[in-house]
Amino acid sequence: MKITLKEKKLSNGMISLYIEYYKGSNTDMNGKRSHIRDFEFLKIYLHQSPKDASERKENKENRKLAEDILSIRQSNYIQGKFEIKNLSKSKRQFLDFFTEKMEEKSSSVKNYGVWQSAYSHLKNCVSPNLLFDEVDENFVKRVKHYYDAEARTKSNLPLSQNSKYSYFNKFKACLRSAFDDGYIFVNYASKVKAFEQGESQREYLTFKELQTLVNTDCKYEVLKTAFIFSCLVGLRWSDINTLIWSEVRDEGENLFRVNFRQEKTDGVEYLYISKQARDLLGDRKSPKDRVFIGLKYSAVYNNEIVRWCNRAGVFKHITFHSARHTNAVLLLENGADLYTVQKRLGHKEIKTTAIYAKIVDQKMRESAQIIPQLNLDLKL
């Protein structure tokens, strides 16, 4: 590959400097040759016709800067080609880099919490002085073994299968970033297999239990409304908490939907909702106003969900996320196909949605026994 500095004249009288990565050429079936190039535009500019000493000086400094960047790109390519480590990066402490990656996730409360938990365990098995220069496949295997056999919860219990899966995946994500950023030459994240994800318990409410909750007082009315809304439409806590009125669309008689950016995947979703769900939201307010004013994530609200359920005679471990599970089960029980449920819940993979189908199958098996026995005098 050839890495060279190029110039492009602009209509505004400036010259744009950019780096061309020439990767050779291909010849198609008709014998036509095409060149393979990538470009990196540096956003560094020269004056085409400098008018004074100041502009000439600026040109000289900017060209020197571009040439320095070119030298770095060429050096990085040579290091990769001949498997030469970047010595300055290889001397960085691994846990320091992990902390940096963790802090990049701080905007997402749940994801950030998983990174923090993974880090708190890593500190027990990784020296704070360990450098990237010491990272190898055996190091990755030792960390996996620690999560699998040695790590303990605050209650001094072994980690659950899903905790092992989540924490080790964050560790591997850090390794992939280190590889992409040039701290290690080998992508060790691909060398060691991840833990299998355990099938988690998806607690949900039956339609009868949900109706009982509707008829039972909750200390916080906004919490009750948001929870029931989630049961009807399947939105996550994070998406309900940030929902604003501009995202609620009244498109006609009995036609309503919410347009929102899903926090977990950062994808834009368009979700039609029922009239009953829309009625729950009440009168429209200013476009920038939150729909569920006063809703917040706290231990007080989480505990109130449990108390509310207990007052309703529902003695299950119900969390706000159980509302989303409830929506999935109710959809499937009432005739929605698996693909539709997948799209409504925003699942990337159908196998995630299929777990709810297993719950519905269980209900089908139970339904075989609900008809009372007949007094039959069978003649064999």
C-alpha cells in the first residue's frame, strides 16, 4: 500500500490537503482496470496564492503539520505490516484504559453499571501496574477463569451465568478497542470464547393480574401510569423516561404512534399504540415536555412497585422491566406472530423474542388441565 500526501484546489482559493491510501487495482471480466483508493481528509488548508508573509508562514506550518501526520500514518502501517509494537502505547496500564472506556458509557445508566461491576472484579485479578505489553492470550484466559471460578458477589456467592457473560464481554470489548486503537497488535478478544448466556427468568403479569394492578392504588400515580403504559406498548424504562410530547403522534381517529430513538440500540423506532394507551397519556403538552413528568429511577420507586403488587395480591418479583415482558406475552397469547412482536420490542435477533414464545407454550400446556373432569362411564 502506498500512503501519500495529496492536494486539491478549492473554489474559495484554498488548497485542501489529504492523504491517499493506494491499495492497488482490480481488473474486471471485460479487462477494465480500476484503482482501489481510500482518502483521509485532514481539514488542513493552504492559500493557493499567499498574499503576504503571514499567509506564507501559515502555509509552511500547515504543510509541516500534514507531513507529520503522513509520517505517523506511514509508521503505523509499517508497524502493522512487520508486527512491530507501538512502544509508547504498549507501556500504558491496562486498567487505566479500561476505566477510560468505562467512562465513555456513563450516559447509559444500565450499561455503565455493568462496566463498573466488571471493573470492580477486574481490580481483584489484574494488577494496577499491568501494561498492554504484558497482555497476551494467557492473560485473557486467566481473567476468564477468575470470573468463572473465583469472583464472588457482595453476598460471597459465585457469579451467576449471566453476570459472567456480561462482565467478561465488557472485558473483551475493552480488548477490541485496544486492538483498534493500536495498544495491542493481536485481537485477543477473538482468541478466547465468551461465556454462554444463561436463559434469564422473565417475570410477567397475566392479563388478570394486570387488571388487578389497574384497580389497586399506587403511591405514585406517574409510576402507575408509566408501568401500565409499558405493559400496553412494550417500551423500556429508559425510553419511557425520556419520552417527550413531540414524539407522540396523533395521526387520526384511533391512529396513534410514538416516534423515538431507542436508547439501548440508538435506532429510531416508529411504534403504533392503541387508543387506550394514548388515552393513558392525557392531554398534549408542549413538544419538549416530558410525557411522564416526575418519573425517576430510584430505590423508592422500585420498592413501590413491589408494594403495589403485594397490595394487589400479586406475589411475584415484579420490576418495571416486567411490564415489557408482560406486553410480549400478552401479544403472543392474543394472536400476534413472533416477527411482529420482535419488531414491536425492537429486538435485533428473533431468538431473543423466541424466549417469550416458550412462556406462551408453557401456558398452553397448563391450559390442557383447566377443564374440570367429567363424570364419564366409559365402556371399554
